[in-house]
Amino acid sequence: MSASVKSPAVRALLPGDVSPETSAPTLTADIDASCRAPVLFFFVSGLAWLLIGTIFALISAYKMHSPDFLGNCEWLTFGRVRPAHLTTVVYGFAMETSIAVLIWLMCRLCRTPLIAPGIITIANFFWNLGLTVGVVGILAGDSTGIEWLEMPKYSTPILFISYALIAVWAIITFRLRAEKHLYVSQWYLLAAVLWFPWLYGTAQVMLLLSPVRGVVQAGVNWWFAHNVLGLWFTPVGLAAIYYFIPKVIGRPIHSYYLSVLGFWTLALFYNWNGFHHLVGGPLPAWMITVSIVASIMMLIPVTAVAINHHFTMVGHFGKMRYSPTLRFIVFGAMSYTVASVQGSLSALRSVSEVTHFTHHTIAHAHVGMYAFFTMVMFGSMYYILPRVTQREWPSARLISLHFWGSALGIILYVVPLSYGGILQGQALNDASIPFLKVVALTLPYLKIRTFAGVILALGHVAFAVNIVWMLVRVFGPYRKPLQMIISGSEQPAAVGK
Amino acid sequence: MSAVPPSSKNPNPVALTQGDRGESHDVIQVHAAVLREKPDPKEGFEPLSLWLVAAIAGLLFWGGSYLTQYSGRFEKDEFEEAPHGKSVATSGPEDPVTAQKRKGQVLYNICANCHNDDGAGKPGVAPPLAGSDWVNADGANRIIRIVLLGFTGGPLKINATTEFNVAGAAMPPHADVIGNDENIAAVVTYIRTAWGNTGAPVKADEVKTIRAAVVGRTDPWTPDEILKIPTSGSGAPAAASGTNELSADQLKDKLKALPADQLAKILKELGTK
Amino acid sequence: MNYGPLLFLGILLTLASSWFGLVLMPNKQLGNLDVHTDTNTLAVYPQARNGEAQQGEEHYRSLGCIYCHSQQVRTEGYGSDIARGWGRRRSVSRDYIYNKTVMLGTMRTGPDLTNIGERQPDYGWQYKHLYNPQITSAGSVMPPYAFLFETVKIGAHGPNTNALVLPPEFSVEKGYEVVPSIKARQLVEYLRSLKSSVDVPEAEIKKEEAK
């Protein structure tokens, strides 16, 4: 079996803070091998949820401009299939891939092979079970009516079991780490693991189990929903970017001080943002103002992180040609900056007056969750999967199709829809324009969005085919790694003939 | 350990006793991905740029001042962050009728749900307002009353030719929705002057008078009742409690509208009294 | 930053700050809001919904109406909510104390519904609009909710009083009528209960000066 940290052989190789280069790749390979089952389970089920979520997305998008589509089916009415889409992509694909990435990064950075893989596998089973129960519940009409928390009460305990197992595992691994130095990614991952149960628990108690009275519900709702983005998905995404950019190009991160600044200002400011979803709403002015200030303050960590990533990458952008991982990660990192600036500006009262309640908000949500987070997850999967399966990606063409499908698809989605949303908001603010005319002017942008969704779906299908192909090994014996095929170079001796 | 002969598909066979089909047992091949990895990331130690620190300080200053200015003293009753005097700005005094029409156009959005943006109405839902003799009549008495109290629906004739039946969908009263006399006058003015309509604008005083005339009544108008109400002025036949007192003018109109033989019958009856 | 416990403490305190400021403090300030009684008329606002309307609120939640409709009126001059007739005053916290699930909504693909009970209380219009929005609002992107209605044979006693009066291009075959199911009736009762044009201390309806 794989060598554990406690084995004398491994200990001899790792005195103190020595990095694995001197210990040979054995430990790294052991870590990857130990992660194999749990990480694969989470990645593959995450991929399945991505495909399901994409189908729900296409149905919802089409219904928005052609409402009679599947109009007679109560289970697929827009008000149910749209939250089903959100739930499957957020709590299915995004959550599960982030758990897989978290597991793998934790093990790699702690230099510890994965302990008790059975726990994670059980967690995965419970997560998928809870999610299936939840999504079917939403389609059946048991949605809670609370955005980002639509899964019915009866599915929550199942998910809670799963998450508790993962959180406990993560903290134990962290305690048992062999590598004393804490790399920046580990700060973000530890923070995410501790923050999420607090958020989720508060939301469950104060909104579902013992609901608070009146608009306090709206407050808790958006404190929770925004913090899922800012205190779970953003840290996991940033942890991945902080790891993969320097790893793939072989250069250090630009500035440790910027990393520290970025982490603590994110931790301090991000969690106060929630009420910017309620600008103009029925809440006392001070609550809204506080969130607006925090949203603008977010420019500090976003700038710090952007400078850090950019100056690490500068001079090495050419490497994106050879590394699919780098392509997706850099796209995601740049989108993080775009999404955050768009978000900070949207929080200002004068901007919110136009963009609130419009499709601009939806476009912004997709810049954050797709152009940033999902692309970073895709990039992570392109790096991690070959290492935990010890196989190579079968098809460079499918990778290309995936990248261009996702990149072009998301740009075609967010740019026209953001613009359409602004036009919609301006028209709404002119009371002399009848409401149905406002609806009519948004239709072209909604149709473009559906078309963009089809392109995204093509990318996802290409990705799924590639993964299944890799796992099933239909193509035969060992092949040259894609990196070499693409770059045309040959590594001597390291690769057997 | 059985050897596998080479074939055209697999020119370099390896021993296949364990592992997946085609999986290599060459350690270096298996760990190729790990071998070509670069070392794990490290941090560099570039110092923070002073420009960044200055920008952060500026942002903190802005945040602090915004927070103190717009917090409504952290009271739970303060919903406005600051007195927000955003009025529909006009340069210079505006012609009151134009202002009234503009206001009426905005209020008309409420009516447009049923009567359509272009006043064409919707079959089975609401009668047309554009080009309707009801709207273009010399006075807005009927229209104002309908707006105030609603209309039960039923067959009525528009322009003496078009039959419109709104069975099963009443027009609800709109007194509260549209608001005070100025608002009602504004929306009725808009209806009477838009889409090529030839009616005259309506003043708030008229609405006030009519409101006073119908005070106490909450039922919507029936077709019979509304047809009895004259289009001009602000009067109405007396309450529908049985008395049929008509003014001289109203009596004349009524008699003129009767078919000839009925008129003859009445005159004969009056003659015999 | 290699010291685990310090990192843990920082992580804890940063989230604790907003948990205190945005969850506990609002609950303290707004969690016990009560009704307002008008000193002149002794009318109480807001009023609790009747049973049918409460059931309707559940259908509103279950069908996901919030994904297109908001229920909050912004202040005068900010946006055009009041100018559009969506309310006579802005919404305040007190308006929502009797909502089981507060569904403020964040999208206006369809109009705001805070005061739809004042704007459109007519049963006929509401049923037609739910059955097929194209009947009353041509060009709308609202989906049809025909599954909330039943097409039944007209009985021996004649048409049902609740039957929808449909224009020719939407009507059903002769001898049949479209009747709202109990879900549709409850949903419309809920929509009719959505009214908030009452003066409250936090926000009064602007009284226009008489000319």
C-alpha cells in the first residue's frame, strides 16, 4: 500500500521542511494514489451534475423568451426548473469539484497522503443522495422559496452529514500535516472549510428550522447566499489559482505580502457584502450602506490578488499554448477581477438603481460562478485527473473544443446580457415606457443567451467525453502526454518508448 | 504469467496479468505525469507598492465618509439613506396641460394592462378607448364615473356600430389606485387626447364635483345605469331607488330617442290624464 | 503565517464580525416589529392573511414566482416604482411581518407585485392571466399555468360561475369550460391580499397639495 507519513522510510526522506524534490516524486505519487478514489468520485459525480445542470439551464433559458416551451408540464415550469438549475450547478458541480480540489490540494500541500479515504467516499455518497432528494423535491414543488437555499428541509440533514465528514477530515489532515510551512492556498482552504458550516447552519436555523420574522429573513438569506460565493467558492478558486499558476510555470508567486493582504482583507470585508442584493429594499439604510461600503472595499483584496497573479504570469503567458490547465486557470483568474469589479460597481446606489432587478445581475452571477469559478475548476481537473488516474488525456482536440466552447460561450453569454440588462434597467426607470415594451426589448439578448448556452453545452459534452474516454481506457496502451504532442518536444529517457 | 503475442493493434505488448487493459508496469511511464511536474509553488517576497498602499488608504477614507453620511444614524426606522430629492426636472415652467398629459401618460400604464398601450382594447377583456365616442364625447362625466367606481361589464355599443361584450370580466374601481382628483383628471385627459382622440382636457375640479356626487356609492356601474348618465356636466339621474325624475333636457332627449309609435302612445296617455 | 491557531482565530473573528453586524443586529432591531394601529381609524396594519390566501402564499412559493416577480417598492425618485403605480409609498420592514416566507424577489422580468391586490383585484383578469398570459398581456414572457385549471364538460345546470370567459382564439371546444382548480383560487386570493397602501410611521403616502 502507499507509504504513510509515519513510515520510517518516508520520514527519512522528509526531515523538517524539505520539499519533495529531494524526496523524489515517490511521496507525490503516493499522495496522488491515495487520493485516487475520493477525488475521482467527487469529480465524476460533479461532472454528472454539470451535465444535468446544463440541461436545466438550456430549458430555463429557452423558456425565458419562448414561454410556451414545455408549458404544460408542472414539474418543468420555469419557477421550478430555474432553481433546479442553480441547485445542480452550485451544490452539485461546483461544490463537488471544489471538494475534490480541496482534498487534493490539502494532501499535496500538507505533504500527507490522504487518510481514511473511506470517510470521503461515504461523504460523497451522502452528498449525491441529499442533492438528488433535494432537486427532485424542488421540481415536485417543495422549494423553500429562498434563493440559493431552495432544497427542501428534508434533504438538508443528509447534506449536513456529508459536509460534517468532509470538514472533520480536512481539519484532521491539517493537524497531521508533515509540511510545517503554510502556503497561501492552505489559508484559503482552511478558511473555506471553517466558514461554510457556519453559514449553512445559520441559514438553516434562522430561515427554515426556526424562521425569523419579516425582512430579517431576507437579510439572513442574502448574508448566506453571498457568503457562499465569497467565503467558499472564491477561496477555493483562489487557492487553486495560487497553486496552479506558479506550479505549471515553475516560478514563485510574486509577493508574499500581497498574499497576506489579499487574504485578510477578503476575510474581513467579503462577509459584510451580503445586503448589496437589497439596495433600495425594505431594510434600514444603515444595513444597506454598510454592505455597499464593504463591497467597494473588496477592490483592495481583488487588486492585491490581481497584481500577485499578473506579475507571477508576466513573461510566461506563452505557456498557455501547451498547458490546458494554465489556459483555463488564467482565464478564470482574469475573470475573477472582472467579476469583482463589476460586482463592486453594481453595489453603488446610483448603479444599482439601473441594474437591480434586471438581467445584468444574472450575467454578473455567471461571470463569477462560470467565467471565474467553473473555469478554474476545469483547469484544476485537467491537472489533477491525469495524476490521480496515472493516465493521460486522450484527445487534444476535445480539450480545445472544451476550452473554446466554454470561453467563447461564456463571453457571448455575459457581455450581451450585461448590456441588455442595463438597457432593461434604464427602460424600467422611465415610467412612460409600458412594461411589455421593456420585456420586448430584452428578448434579443435572451435569445443570444440561449445560443451561448448551447455553445457552453458543447464544451461540457466535449469535456465529459474526454473524461469518460480517459477513465474507460478505450484507446489502448500508454500514449505520449499531450503536452509533448502539442509542443512537439521530446523528453529524453523520462518517458518510456 | 502468460505472454501476449504482438498483433497489429498492439505492436508492443506488455505482460497483462494484473491491472487495466493496456496499463503499463514501467514505473517511469506510470509516473510520467508526476515526473514532469515542476516543484511545488513557493512565495516570492516583492515588497508592497506604495501606490497600492496609497490607493487603499484613499479607499478606506471614502468608505468611512460614506458610512457616516448615509447610515441614517443606524436607526431601524430610517429607510432613506439621505434626502433624495430626485424630481422629474424641467427647465423652466411647463405648460400645465402638457404636464398634465405627461402625468396622465404615466398613470395610463395602469389602464394599459387591459385597454392596451395604443388604446385599442382587448376583445373580451376591455373596450377600445381610441376613437371611441364614449371617450370623445363633449363631457367626461361617464368616463370619470367609470374610472372612479368601475364597470360591471355587459353589452354596450361603441360608436353606435361596434358591439362590445365584456361578460365575466368587470373593470375594478380605480379611485384608490390612480389617486386624487389631479391624478384622475390627468389620466382622463390623456385618454381623451391621445391616439388621435378629439376630447378636451379635464380639470381636477370636475373630478372633485363628480366624486362628491357619487359619495357613498361603492358599486360599479351597470350598463343600464351608465347609459342613463349624461356625458356632459357632472349630474346624474337620481339614485336608482325607483324615482325616475328627469330634468327637462333629459326628458326631451329621452322622448326624442323613442320610436315614433311609442312616443305617440305616451303622448296619448298624457293627453288622457 | 504558519501558526495554525492564529489563523483559526482570524478566520473565526472575521466571520463573527458580520454574523454579529448583519445577522444578530438586524434581528435585534427588526425581529420584533409589530403591527401599526392608526390612531384615528383604529385600523391595524398589516393584516394577517385569511386561510385561503395563506395557502396561496404556499403555491406562490412552490411555483417559484419569485424568479420573475419582486415584492418591494423602492422609494419615490429612485427607480420608477411609484411612478409606475406599483405602490403609493416605499416598502418598509413592517410590511413583511406576516409573511411566512419573505419573498422579496430580485428580478423584474415581470412587474412588482407588492400592491397587485389594489391594482388588479378582478378574479376574471387574474384567472385569465394565469391560464394563459397572452390573453391579457400579449407579448408577455410569463409561462402559462394551464395546469392550475381544469377543462370540464359543462354540466346539466349550466356553466360554472367561476368559469373563465375566453376570447375566441383561446377558447376550448364547445360544451367544455375552463374552471380554476383550488390551487388557482388560493393563489388568486393570495395575490388579491397583496396591498400595502397604508400610512405607517416609517413611510407615509405622499399627499399631493390641492390645487
